[in-house]
Amino acid sequence: MLSKLTLEEAIIKLDSKEISSEDLTRSVLSSIENKEKDLNAYITVDAENALNKAKLIDTKRAKGEKVGKLAGVPVAIKDIISTKDLLTTAGSKILSNYIPPFDATVTKKLKEADTVIVGKTNMDEFAMGSSTETSYYGPTKNPRDLTRVPGGSSGGSAAAVAADETIFALGTDTGGSIRQPASFCGVVGLKPTYGRVSRRGVFAMGSSLDQVGPITKTVKDAAIALEVIAGKDKLDSTSVDMEVPEYSKNLGKSIKGMRIGLPQEYFEGLDSRIAENIHKAVERLASEGAQVVDVSLPYTKYALAVYYIIMPSEVSANLAKYDGIKYGYSAKDAENLMETYLKSRAKGFGPEPKRRIMIGAYALSSGYYEAYYLKAQKVRALVKQDYEEVFKKVDVLVTPTSPVLPFKIGEKMTDPLQMYLADVYTVPVNIAGIPAISVPANEVMDLPVGMQIIGPQWEEEKILNMAYVYEQNKEVS
Ligand code: GLN
């Protein structure tokens, strides 16, 4: 089945004309058709435009015309990333009729690379969640076990990649939303350094935390995809003007003598089967010549608390623009302007965005700002410093991606705090703005477990290489 191809394989076979983009796209679309009733990984499937684009690429290739770097490869895009003329809902009712007039920069880059966009993937509403259950469009199921969640908030992207409903996908990560679903679905997820990838046209959740990144079948695929989407964008002043390395060409270097830190705080109180599994994976890396050292990140324990002040504060500001006037859902039964605002927001947002808007508005309000938001910003600096200190001693950190195995649908929906705790190992990385990747380790009870590799700022190459070496040398369980 062509839909099973990795991004790397698809590029080679398309370039050599061994396969056509039309056949590859049809294979992906038929996976979608067969599996979507079970999985619900997509909010929108754009079959017709995808096939037209695929045929166009095939014709260009046949004529020997120049084509883009990923020409003819099907891709799925998380539905919080703007796609011109294609419904973009952010998983919310309030954007249920929103057709963007412009492309996000990452969408533009995918189009310039001549990918075939097959659709928009399901997600927690405005990327708020760890299970893809808060979507207005119903939950996505985990392809590995349909009674379990795929993780979130990029659960649709991770499920689509795991189920061969696309060749690769884009997700966004504010506190773990690329890495945690990648871990739950047994695929690779990379959150780049803050500023590495443009956020232009990506609906903001927590602007100081959000990053776009790839979800893929292999580490090499993540490297290839990052090369395409990374880089300075003059439309995003937080994107940084630094050369984009050829990530995919720099894989497979020896890790002999590299130092891996195991932060003790990340191994406390987690499922012992996961701990054991990650220790086994670390042994693999040690047998490739890496040195393993125990380290401590004392401020990590405050990271989740800091996140749940800073993120909702930014959410309350970022979501203020959805007012039922400019675009999106507008309540029909409103009598005046104020009622339009109130009713559109009351009916347009689900419980999770509302909860966060309220927490954020409170934390930012006069009298509380200093006690909460300002304090959280100070502790944020300390969490960041922890990493800076530890990276003087080690090259990368290895941790579990998630403290728990993929949980059952409905299991944590009534207890937001339990849901928030699912991100305890991923959130600190966003607080510090550094890169991290989740790569499948061995399984526990037939369920995927992700190993997280965290690196210093701008050192995506290091974590990709470490993940690649592990992937290539992994024992089959
Ligand atoms: N699950 C986390 C939250 O609910 C992270 C979400 C994300 O990374 N977008 O905030």
C-alpha cells in the first residue's frame, strides 16, 4: 500500500517516477475513506483539490519541469493553521464557517514545496487539551486502540500519520501538543525551538509558547519536514533570522562520548512500566557510546503552575478577537451589539476555552497581575536558567514524553487537573523555548510509549541525531 510509505521513501519514488503522485494520493484518500468512520482524524478532507494538485505535479514531472522539494507528497495540516480558501476551524464552533482569505506561512511553504494538502486534522478546541476530546467536531480515536485517546491537542495529525491517512502532518505545540500525541500514537513528533518556525497565520493560543512542527513516521521524515517549514519570516517578528541547517543530511553521526542527562524530577511518580521502558531505551543509547549522567532541574516542579498562569493569560488576550462580528460564528438571536458579543462567545466557545479565558482574565486583572502573572514570569526565568545550567554539563536530556499510557476516552474529561498533569514532562520545554522530540520507544501492553529528547536552544540537529541513532538501533520488542 503506497499510503504506508515514509516521506523519505515517497520523495525517492516520486522523483524517480517509480510511482505517481496521483496513485499515492489515491492510496492515502482510500485509507481515509476506510478508516475515518472509526478514527475521525480529519475535520475536512479536500479530496478533489488534492487529486488535481497531484495530477498537476505528475504532468509537470512528465514534462521535465522544475518541481518543489516535496513535490506530490500528501500532507495533513492541523486545523489551527490557516489554509487559503479551505475551512479552518481550530476545532471550535466559533470558527465553524471560517474560510481564511490567506495562507499561514507554513502552509505557503508546503505549497511552494509542491506538497498535496489532503485535509485539515482534528484537534482540541483552540489546541486546549491533551486528548482531542474537546474538539467541537467529536473526539479522534487512537488507531492503536479505538477505546483510547490519541493524545492532544494535535491528536488528529498524530492519528492520521499512524493510520497511514497521510504521509506526514503538521501540528502545533504550546505545552506538548505535538510530542504527547506522537507518543500516544507511536509516531515521531518534533517541537522546534521557539522562533525557528513562523507562527504567522497559526491561530494563537499562548503566543510566547506556540510552535509549529512535524509529526512523521520516522525521525528522518521529521528532519526533512523541518527543513521545509523553518526559517525567518518577516511577517512574524518572533521568528529568528538564522540559517536553516540541512537537518536530514546530518543524521547518523556517532553519539560516542555524547553526554545524556537523566533529570531525576522527570522520573518521579510516573507509571513504573514507562520508567523501565525509558531506562531500557537509554541503555541502548549508552551501548552506542553515549555517557549517561544523572542531573537535576530543581525548578521543573513549578513549570506546570507557571504554564497554567501564563498560557491562560495569553489565551484570554488572543481569543478576545472572536466576537461574532468580524468573522466566524455569530449568534442570530442577539438584539444589540453587546448581546452579539456575549451570545456569540457563550455559544461559540466550548467549556475548555471558557475556563481558560476566565482564569487568564483573572490573573491579568488589576491587583492580581503582580501576584500571579508577574510572579509566573519570574519563575519562568528560573525554569529557563535550570536548562541553561544543565546544558553546560550534558548535550541532551532524555525523559519520558508522558507520565501515563494512552488513556481511555472519557477517563480524564471530568477532571481538568488530571488532564493538565498529562503534560508535566512536555510543558517545561515550552516554558524555556527549547526544542524537543518524541520518538517511539518499546511498547507497554501493546501501547506506544514515547521517549522525549530535549536539546539546547537551536540544537535541533543534536536531538534529531540522537533520536535517529536510537530509532536505527532499537530492539524490536
Ligand atoms: N495539553 C496542553 C494544554 O492543554 C498543551 C496544549 C498544546 O500544546 N497546545 O494546554
